[in-house]
Amino acid sequence: SPHRVTPPCRHFGECGGCQTQHLDYAEQLVFKTKSVASVLKHALDCEEVPVHPCIGPEEPWGTRSRIALQVSDRHGQLQGGLFRRRSRELVEIEECPVSDPKGFEVAQAAVEAFRGIGVEAWDYRTDGGTVRTALVRANAKGDSELTIIVRRRVDSEVREFRKADTGAVSTFLNINDAGRERLIGWQTSHLAGARGFESEVAGKRL
């Protein structure tokens, strides 16, 4: 294709987090617009659905505000990463060019803190371990909010989570006792830092 480009991320093709980095960004927006139109046509059972062109940021890299590093044990070493495409196997990643850089650093720092505390990753096959995900939300001011997602609450681990220095302005604990398909559970509690987190989107304060 004349629109093919060299993916900027070293993990592209192995990591399932991105599917279209090998496509010029302007063409990615065209592809996404067509994808939305196709889904709506199928869902509404009609021949044509008017869809406005997808609007992307001027600079697409480093703008993804949500980072979710899945956690697993590999050869006795706790690691954080993203799943391979169409797989539950984890790819340990060292960079993520699409993600907010500071937010990604907080996610990595959280995984490092898990190692230091000595917590075990949840194993869906045996239902052993606790930690599932380090979920980070970042804003344009450079602040990051960390949510530690666990299978079950263990008070001794929670005390250590409170003291962990990850660079996040606020830290929360989420209990997700569902299967692998659900990222977040229904019960969230505040651990440390600010109790609220602000972002701005299109001039709107959230």
C-alpha cells in the first residue's frame, strides 16, 4: 500500500495494543471512520449511515490518556505488559509511543512497586495471587491517577500499596473478582493522595 509506514513502536506486531501503526496516521482516521460507519450499518440494518470524519490530535503520539498494564508471573518474575493479539499471553513492553509518557512511567513504577512489595499476580488458572492490573489515567497537566486492580483485598498488601511511591497524584484500589474479560470491578476505594482527578476535553472540565 502507498499508505504503509514504518511503525514507531518496537513492540508493534507482537503487542496487541495497537493494530494500525503501519498505516499513515491520516489514513488511520479514514479507516476508523469507515469502521464506525460499517458497524452502524450492520447494527441498524440500513444501506448507508452518515458519519462525520474522525478527528484526531495534531500529534498522535504520546496522547493516549489511559494505560492499563496487565500483570503476570513469568518464571517467578512479576512483569507488566499488554496481551498479544487474539491471545491472553502477555508481552512485556518497555515503551508505548502512543501513551502519555508520564502516565506510562507511573504504570511502570506501579509494576516495579508490586515487585518490591512481593505481591503475586493473579493466575486465572488456579485463582491464586491477587494483583491483576495497573490502570493509569493521565491528563494534559502531567498528573496521573493510579488504580490498582486486584482479584481480592489483602490488608497487608493494601498497607504497602498506600506507601508505594509511583508518582501518581492519587491512588485507588479496585476489586475485580470477575473473569478475564472484565477489566474493572464494581468496588473501588481510595488509598492515597487526592480523592478526585481532573481532565479537560475540548474545553470541558471533567
